[in-house]
Amino acid sequence: MKTDAIIFDCDGTLVDSEPLTMEVLVECAGKLGLEMTVAEALERFKGGKMADCVAAFEQQLGCTLPENFTPDFRARCAEVYEDRLEPIAGAHKVLQQLRLPYCLASSGPMKKIELNLRVTGLTHYFGDRIFSAYDLGKWKPDPSLFLHAAEAMGAAPEHCAVVEDSLPGVQAGLAAGMRVFVLAGEALPAHLADSVQVLPHLEDLLPRLSQADDNGSVPSPGNPTPVTTTIA
């Protein structure tokens, strides 16, 4: 399959933020009297949007959450990211060696994306090729974010590859008609398992692309020529 562009997720794919995020979520939920483990939080909310998390908590409590819950959660996450966030193993190597055009498409707000990339030293790889679901008002598993990113990159959806780590992201990539790579660790439903390619490690993306395309990657440093895009 010809691949003209790679679309990366951010959280859990390029930056190891998911466990930290869920630690903070458990902490904030505990203040409301809601008890759960980090593992339970990951199972319930990984890859989802904050509004769905708030709705789930409100249903459990039978009342509306305080207005400051989400802002306080975001602020606490930012503190933890600044102190402890690391890139996913192999992220720098993959981005350095890819010569296919690539971008980032995340369900997170732009402020969070920019923070995560800055802390992990990944900002310079992407320039303005960063797309947030908050700018579209559409979140994974809806394919709109990936379709928007493909259009901005000038690539047909069927010629794009998505790199994901969560079920909503996988579902969005498949719904967009794209080739989907998923990092090992996500338990996928049986009906989706045969539709994706599992990557034991992020670095395994490079040989997988090279096997299918003669222009997938080269072992040379540097970044691809920036692609100028505009977020609607």
C-alpha cells in the first residue's frame, strides 16, 4: 500500500503521558469521593475526551461537578508533566529518520499538546503540522480529525498511515479508511485485531514502512521539509 503521509497521535504514542494523566485523574476524583485505581482509570478513559469523563463522574455522583474541576485537573496535569513526562521510547529516532511527510493529530487541547511536545523535546519536529480535536469539535473515534489532517497534508486518506495507542484512535483511523499501526499494550476487540498492524515498539514503525514502501525511512538525521497547513 502506497503511503504518502503519517499521522501520529500524541498521548501514549509519542509522549508517555497516559499513566501520569490517570494518576492525576484518580487524585482529583478521590477528592470528590470517587475511588478507583490508575488501571481502572486507564481502562475506562484512555483515549477519550474530558467531557465524557466529567459526564461519567457526574452520573456516579448524581450531581454536577464543581466548575473548577476540569481547570484544576488540567493545571495539576501540567505540573506533573513538567516534572515527570518523558517521550515514548524511540520517538526521537523515528521522527529523525522518517522522510515521509508527517503530522500530529490529538484529541487533547492545543495547549496540552504544545506543553507535552515542549517538555519532551519534540516540538521542532512538527512545526505547524499539529491538529487538535478541540479546533474541530470532533473527537476520536469520529474520523473527522484524521480526515482533516490528511487534507491539510495534501494526502488521500487511503494513502495515510495512522500511529495510535488507544481504541478510540484505532477506530477513528479505520473509519477514515487509513492504514493503522497500534502500539502493543492496547487490548483490541477481536473484530479489529486483523485490521491493524501491531508495533511491539514505536521504532518498529520504520521497518514496517520500509517493507511496504520504498520511500518509508532512511537512517539519516534531520527533519522532513515542513508542510505548511492551516487549521480550520
